[in-house]
Amino acid sequence: MKNDTEIIKGFVIRASRNIMTVRIDTDDGQQELECRIKGKVLKDSINLYNPIAPGDWVVAEREKNSASAMILSVEKRRNLFSRFNQKGAASQLLAANVDLALCICTPASPPFRPRFLDRVLLQADIAGIPSLVICNKVDIEYDDIDVDERLEEYSRIGYKVLYISAKTGEGLEELRREITGKICVLAGQSGVGKSSIINALQPGLDIREGELNEKYDRGVHTTTMSIMFELNDGTKLIDTPGVRRFIPDGIDSSEVILHMREFAPLAGKCSFGLSCSHRTERGCKIMEAVHAGVIHEDRYESLLRICDDLEGKGSDD
Ligand SMILES: Nc1nc2c(ncn2[C@@H]2O[C@H](COP(=O)(O)OP(=O)(O)OP(=O)(O)O)[C@@H](O)[C@H]2O)c(=O)[nH]1
Ligand SMILES: [Mg+2]
Ligand SMILES: [Zn+2]
């Protein structure tokens, strides 16, 4: 190593597939470095769509005082929020070392999609990250009673549900109380207002927000990579790119019920144990619970579609 090269440790705040922004502490405060990966590939990240996510700590080398550096390795993670990227057929890392997942939906514009929410909640559970359900855009008029019923169902199975509007500010103080001091990831389909919520919590950040695609009434994927923003009180929020489909990452179909909270206590209790597909088998405790109203039919439908996806038989929700 040349004399003027130094080894530094930094915190990743922005990450695309091959270029990252890393924050380091210096004698004069904080500095942001533009980083690439040394040798192009990191150890242990061969089957990943992108090797590093905001929230990661990395070791890098740079020429002293340079504004760029080369990443040598990633520190061990406490947890990792990812999704399966179907196009790349690999895990896409969205956020690392997270305290709380903010799982965002809307009652309308884009239309309420509880099955998308189920997938995000599932992924948070797989990662071992606590989650909060957020219904944004409550300022919009909607007459779909299913929305209220389904959101109450999330409360019934034990999730905290917040009703907010990034536009009017309703519910934002309650949200602030839940997130203060934490590293949070915001996840949800494109257009639900992930970036808008961060903008509303911290006016002045001016993160780009998108219009809704008029024809399809869905988001236009305005945010294209995960980026961490910091509120004045130090709370960290990781904005993630909205996607149309969310395929859970890191599990087999037989394990899904272990990560859906009202299903988990029944895991292994079917006559065919963990190999039950919960579709046709006699003595299936999951199907019995659906008939008895203990498990909501929609959540059961989610389970089946997620399993189809994981078995490569999926189609659009
Ligand atoms: N009426 C209303 N509109 C909102 C609210 N929050 C966000 N919007 C609008 O919804 C649209 C999409 O918001 P974004 O913040 O870009 O959504 P996103 O989830 O970041 O979308 P992607 O980056 O594509 O994943 C924008 O036109 C926002 O102005 C809200 O509380 N009420
Ligand atoms: Mg966005
Ligand atoms: Zn079963």
C-alpha cells in the first residue's frame, strides 16, 4: 500500500449496483465519498443483484483527502431487508441494519393492494425487523369498505396501523413518535407516497416525487435506488424504489407460514406437517382456521400466491 493511502470505515447512505455514497467522520465533521467496489466483485456477494445497501457499514481505502474511495468489504449486518429481483434472478438488497419497517399502502390512488402489503410485512418478518403499517393519503375520498375492514384485520392480528396524510400532515406527529431515533426503511408499491412522507417529515429535503400514471393509476417508479435521509433529530429513513411486484426473498414456500403471524402458531400442526401445501389436504389446520374465521380469506389467498411465486408458478396479483 502506498504511503498516502488510508483505510477508512464508513456508513452507506446511497447505493446503486456499482456506485455508493459513503459517509465518514473526519476531524472537520462528516464527509461524503463516492465509492466503487475494489476489483468489481465483493466476497460473498456473487448471487446478489446489488452487493451493498444503505445502512451498511463498509471498509474502504482512499488516497488521503480524496473525495472518492474503493470499498474493500462490508461489515457483518444485523439484518437485511431485500426482495427477489425477478429480472436479475437474484436478491436485491434494499436496506441494511434496520430498526423498523414502515410498510406503506393507500386507500386509493394507487388502489389499495393488501396482498402487496402482505408481502412487505412477510419480508420484514423474514429479516427479523419489526414493522408498522401505514395507510397514507387518508385525505383522499374513498368509498371502499373493504379497505377499512382489511386494515382493521391487520390491527387484529397484532400490527400497529397508522392513518396519515403526507399532504395535509394528519397523523405525522404520531408517526414521528414511532420512528424517532431509529433507522427505518419505507417500503410499498410505487406511488403510495414513500418519498412524500419523508419530505413531509423534513421540509427542505425536496426529494423527487412522482405523478401517478393516469392510465394505470399507479406510480411511475420515481425513486430508482435506495437512499437514506436523515431528519434533524438524527432519525434515519431509507427510501426504496417502488416496484410493481414484490417477490419475497430468502425463503422456500414451505416456510412462508412461519413468517405470517396468525399462521405461525399452526405451523407443523397439519396432518402432513410442514409438507402440507394447505390447498387440498385433509387435516389441514390452516384451511380449518380459514373456515373458522381465525385466518382472513385474503391473507390465505396471499399465502397461496406467494407460494406460487416461490415455486415459479406465479402470475400477477
Ligand atoms: N392526496 C395525496 N397525495 C399524496 C400524498 N402523499 C403523496 N401524494 C402524491 O402521490 C404521488 C406519488 O408520491 P411519491 O412520494 O412519489 O410516491 P413513492 O411511493 O415515492 O413512489 P416511487 O418513488 O415510484 O416508489 C405524488 O404525486 C404525491 O404528491 C397524500 O398524503 N395525499
Ligand atoms: Mg419515491
Ligand atoms: Zn395445511
